[in-house]
Amino acid sequence: MKISIGNDHAGTDYKLAIVGLLKSKGIEVINYGTDGTDSVDYPDFTHPVATDVEEGRVDYGIVICGSGNGATMTINKHQKVRGALCWTKEITQLAREHNDANILSLPARFIALPQALDMVETFLNTEFAGGRHERRIEKIPCS
């Protein structure tokens, strides 16, 4: 499995922990995020993640910013991207099961780091349910 990850300054600590988790599972990681805490612009770090997903270079993406909103708005401008802003494990599971989300967006300032790691695990371990949900996904013009 291969995952792209991108973050702004608010998500650096989360990104570093998530990259460690992914690598411990043998997952290849492409890191577009900043490793610092100086203010940066999230689109500079999230567009490349969305492009990797859009062009099929990776299986999934993860983006992290303060609220998760800016990153999610940015990634969802890309074709073939279904980015989901998630703030609980349950929402993460539904994003994969019902929406076939291919990029997880995390709001670093509103969730705890252990919660974020649990959400990443859930995202990676949850399959798309298909069925009636497939019909709905097909109605999203960019899918």
C-alpha cells in the first residue's frame, strides 16, 4: 500500500506520528507536508496529495490542517477525489463504508493525537460497502 500525506503547520506533530504508524505497518509514505511549525499555506501541501490520488499513484491520501476545512475544500477540487473531513472514528468508518472516501482529512486542533491515529487505522481497515452506496457515488460528477 502507498499513501500520500500533506499537512500545514497545525498538523506537523500529527503527521509525524501518522507517518511513524504507517511505516511500522510497512506502508510506503509520500510526505508532502511541512515538518515545521512556521505558518504555511495548506494548499501547497494538500494539492500534491490530491494529485497523487487523482492520478492513481497512491492508494489513499491523508491531509491535516487546523480545522480540516481548508484542506478538505482544496482536495475536493480534484477529479476522482472523495475527501472526507472526519472528527470521530465512527464518521471515518462511514466515510469509507458509504462514501468510498479516498482521502482522510483531519482537524488537528479539534481531535487528540491518539484519536487521530485510531481514525487512520479505521480509514485503512474499512472497506467500501458498495450496494446502494455505489449508486450514490456514481452520481458524484468527479468519481
